[in-house]
Amino acid sequence: TGWGLQYTGRGRVFTMRVEIGTPHAVQFRVRACGKVFEDGCSEWSPVQTTHTVLSAAQDKLNFHLRGTGKNAHNYTVIEINRITIYKRRDETGLVLAVFSRLDFSLHWLRTYDTHRHRNESLAMSRDIRQFNQSFFIMVASTIAWEWHAPHSLVKTMEYCGAYHFGQWAHIFGEHKHYYSPASDLQQTASQD
């Protein structure tokens, strides 16, 4: 659409009102004019873009991420705004979902059997590293994942913000495993 005059008056005091709850982007240009018409006006500024600020209740994305394990049998679930992206309980390992930060479109979805196959862990690490900061990473466990989590996957996950991932991999990954009906990962108390 063409340019329209929205405001004439003192500088830095204009608020453009839009209907409540309406996400809205606006492009605008400004210029300064003298007190009287004969004083003239400056050139128009470069085009600037602004947007409405909605309340947190309106301007948000709802995430539902549920991982499962040996002692937490259920469906592994990844949902965005009540849209199911992944819901299964017949796979083992880690589910990787990668979304664009711009529009949260899904760019990658794959389950890696990191529990049984070391090569799957290495592939997951490689696959995550192909995405840059313009993507949002979600990882959920499904049944079990720890036995073949190499150092490269630990570092990759920690780089993405999963700081406790290394603790679990250190306790359970790539060394002699033992069976324990109860384990104390923090070494502070037993777990049921």
C-alpha cells in the first residue's frame, strides 16, 4: 500500500493504536519540519519497521516435550502449539527435532538408536552440527539412549544447552554397564 500521513506534531510522542490482540507490523518514515511552512522540512528518513507487542498470553508458542525411559513407560511426545510432531513408543534412542527460529517450521525429524549403535550417536552429532543459531533444537529420549553416547555427542548436546547430558553419558555411556534396580546419579539419595 502507499504511504499515508498518520501524525503531525511534536516529535517522539506518537503512539499508533491498533485493535487489541492484533499482531501488526508497520513501516514508517519520519522527517522534521520548521515551526512554520516557510522553514521547510528535512528529507524523509530511511524506511523503518516496527511491530506490536502482544501480552505473553497472546504472543507465545506452547511446547510439550516428553521423553521416556526404562522406568517411565509412555509415549515420547513432541508438540508445538498443540500440533503433534512426534508421538511414538516403539523406537529406542534419541529423537531429534529441528525447527526454524523464524517461523518454527520443522526442518529435521529423526530418531537415532544411540542405545544400541555408536554410529547412530556419531551421525546425530554430525547432523546437529549442520544447523546454525537460526534453528531451535529439541531432543527427547525414547526408552533408552545412554549406552553408546560418545564424547562428540556429549559436546554437541552441551553446546546446544543440554548441560546435564554429559553427566548421564558419563555414568551410563561407553563403559562397562551394570544392572541396578535403583541408582543414585547425584550420589545424594536413592531413587525409586
